[in-house]
Amino acid sequence: MKKLLALFAGATALAFVATAAPAVTLTPGDVGESGTTSINGLVNGVVVPGLTGTLQLTFDSVTGGGTTWNFHYTIDNTSSGGITSELSGFGLNTTPNVLGGSATGLYDNVFIQSQFSSGTTVDFCASAGASCPGGSSNGISPSDPAATGTFSLIFSTAQASIGLDTAFFRYQAISGNGFNGASGIGFNNNVSTNPLVSPVPLPAAFPLFAGGLALFGGVAGWRKRRAMKAAAAGLVPAAA
């Protein structure tokens, strides 16, 4: 099954009990997987209509004898409907925890085990600013082109597989529709029927949203080389 698809599966905001398993597990055989999703933003725990950005991740390679896992990203600020913002950074929680990392492109300032927003700490943070949350003048606005670059997750020992648990966006300078320079966060909570997926808890400050507000959607453009190889060998049917 598509592993990065699990990380970016459509989800609704519900309060779940924490589990030990990662949302999605990657192995070196999954090189080439990629996925794109739209991530809605929240301010003070409330979803803000129109506060959105898209994140595409592609798994590129494993180097350093298995200690360094390499990806590239494309991030676009798609805020609309009278909302403007600066998308100042993104973050990932991983299994095991990362020892270090690096990044290129606009989001080239890396922070490990850093506070992403009040009450939310991430394992790996790539920011356009001088701190993990970035700042009101850092990042990309809706009128800017998409930002592209690469990043590496570095672990203390060689890994046969890694888990990507939760992905985060940081929004700054949110204005319009009653907002004036607010900050917010977007994240996925990995709710899916995929057996690789485990529920991920929301930060304690986030309430249970009545009616299940949709945080993420628009999953498109997914592929997995290993599945295609298996299909070509006649081991499994090809995905539609």
C-alpha cells in the first residue's frame, strides 16, 4: 500500500488516545514515493477557512550507511477567501527521534526537538526564520511562487526503516476576515484505514470539533515504485 499516502490521508479533527506506532513506515525500498496534500490552518484551536497550504514530499535516498534519509519538498501557500498569511516553516515528528538534520531552499534553518508553537514541540523543524516558528516576515505568502528544496533526517545509528508520525505547517501574519497578524498551525493527525497508520493525538489545547471538521483533503498524484515492480512481476495486481 502507498505509505506516504498514509501520512497525508484525508482526516477529521478528533481527539484520539496516543499510540506507540508511527503513522507510516518507510524502508529503502520505498525510494521514489511522493505525495501532495492540502493542510488547513488553525488559530487558537479553531480551523480558519481559507488558511491553507500544500505540501509535497518525495523520498529520495538513504545515505551515510543508513543513518541519513533524504527527501525533497515543494510548499505552496494557497490561502484564499480574504485570508493572507506567511507560511514560515514545516515540521515532522519521527520514529526514532532524529539526532540532527539539514535543509536547503527557503526553509534552510533546521531545529531539532524545538518548539513549533505554544505547547507543540516537533522532532525536526525547517524554518525560513531564525527560530523554529519563523516570523511574520519570513516564508511565502499566497502571491509568492511555491518554495522548493531538500532536507535530510539524520539518526544516531543506521536504520532499516523509519517512521513519519505527524507533519506540521506554521502560519504567521494571518490577516483578513477578522484577523490582524495572528499566528497558527496546521498539522495532520493521520486518520486512515491504512493498516500502517496509527491515530496521533492532537495537542491538548485543541478541542474536539463537532461534526468532524475536515483538516486535510485533495490527496492527488500518488505513486509507489515498489508496487509497480511487484505488479510487473505478476505478484500483485497493479493499482488503479
